[in-house]
Amino acid sequence: MRQWRAEGYTWRAIAACADDAWGTDSHGNQLFGEDLCLESARLLGENPNADPWN
């Protein structure tokens, strides 16, 4: 997630990439992408409101 976000992917694009990579079925739902980024930042001990997350 962090690399995708750092490359400028939107939350919708991250959701679509996750769908492709993991076989999830969010249809590129931006809320799914946002949740993935929030959880990833939390697991890394990073601020989800700071770059590159937001």
C-alpha cells in the first residue's frame, strides 16, 4: 500500500490494484482503498494523515 500511495495512486486505484493482486472484489471502491491505507499505516506505526498516506 505504501509504495502504491507514494507513487501517487488514488484510494480507488489502490483498491483496484488490491483486487488484481489478491482477488478481492471491491470493484475499485475508494473506501476499501482508504481502509487498506489506514490499516497499513497503523501496522507500520505511521501517521495515516501524513505523506505519503494522505
